[in-house]
Amino acid sequence: MTYTFPPSLHPLRDYLKGQGADTRAFVSARQAAFMAQQLLGTRVKFPEKGADMTSTLFLIQKAVTEKGIAMTATPPAPSGKKQKQKSPYANLKRDKPNFSPEVFAEGIHIFCDGASIPNPGIGGWGVVVYRDGIECASSHGGNAETTNNQMELMGLLTAIEMAEAYSDEEHPATIWCDSQYCVEGANVWLKTWKARGWNKKKLESPKRDEGGIKNLDLWQAIDRALSNTPVSRISIKWVKGHVGVIGNERADELAEQGRELFVERAENSAGNELDERYRQIMGAV
């Protein structure tokens, strides 16, 4: 059994075809919506599993028409011999990332980074905001006992909060992060974890006890921050680290400043000092 797009959703269907997806291979409207969401970068909230997806698909399709995305369909398969059904993910176009300076020259771009040396150990995070290529704000911090991933997440959380402050409907913000863990988590995993009661395993899974989420408090803080920001005002994207992207290098520099702050504190104090926001999020106070 496969999902058939109704005529009113043909613009979305044609867009997916143009991206190389086999729209005849979707087994459900939910699968079609999931793929479309990933390709378009939208963050439309999905209804409960089993619910009608029509309104969700219309909201995702709206991004196609609003952005004026070309909807050129791929040629149909030759008639005659029956074509073997394949995964709709098989022929997706994978565009090579473009990190040239022109990409960041206009609009609001926020870069975040984090690191711990050693891992685990003393760590720092950094965030920098650019408007039309000019730095307009920055922030950094750190912790005496942390991990790389925790500092990356703190950087992302702060970037989301700064995006809310510096963006609006006419001037959305793009957050750039060199951690796939953060980018995939925020854009893909978070929705699933939340739907499963903050667990990697389904509610009915016999292995649910094994589905614990690392850094759960930080992920939940990120979810709350995203919920406070309209989806039209923020997008989270991956940037390759240490390839000369000025914003990424600046965020890395700020993260090191945050770490050095706690290196100095560790040298001058025998106590365990933690960034106040980090303590609150992680339940240390």
C-alpha cells in the first residue's frame, strides 16, 4: 500500500520529484511529510501518530510556494517493464555545502561552538552574532567539569536564545554549528524523543529502559528555547569546522576564552566552580 498525493498537494509532490524522490514509494502521508520537511528545512509540528496528516502537508507545501522553489519533476519511468519499487530516499540530490563568504554576507548569522580539553574536563562554549557580515554581539562561558557535547549544546542553547533577541519575521536568523550531534539532534531527533516521552525507544519497546538520552536536561532546555521562537525566525544548519569560515573560527575563539576562564579559576581555587546557567540546567543547584 502506498500514499497517493491528492491534486491539491501536487505542488509538493512535484517538488519532491524534482529532488529525486520516488513519490510512488511513500507508504504513508507521514513518511511523505517527514521527507519533505527534511528537504525544505521546515519545522512544522507533526500530530500524534495515526492522525490525519493533510493539514501538516499543506503547511509544509506552503514553504514551497512561499520560497518560489522550482518544482521540476524528474521524467517518468519508461512504460513496459514494471519498475522495481525502491526507497523514496534513494535518489535524493545531495548538494555540496557552500561555505563561501558570500553566504554569510547578508542577513543574521549566528555561529556557536564548544569544546572540552580533556574530554571530559574543563570546557568552554562561544557564540557570535553577525548582521550583514558585521559582528554585533557575542557571548561565552564554560564549566570546570564537562564534556565536548555538553559545551556544544550550551553553545547551541545560547545561540537559540540570541536568535530570539536579534531576529524578527522579516529578518530570520540562521544558526551555524559544526557539531552534527547538535544539528541532527535539534532538527531530527528532538521531535522523536519528545514524542516518545523523552526516550530513544518507543513506549511499547521491551528495551525502553535502555533508551535513556544523554544530556537530557540540556536537550529539554533547547526544546523549550525552540518552542519560544517562531519556526519562521530560526533555522539550524551545519558548518564544516576549521575551514576558514570567519564566524566559525570566531565562535571557536570565544569557546576557548570561556574554557580559559575556568582554567584560571581551577588554578586559583580547589573548589568545583560551574557556570551558573549550566548549574541550573543540569540540576546542580
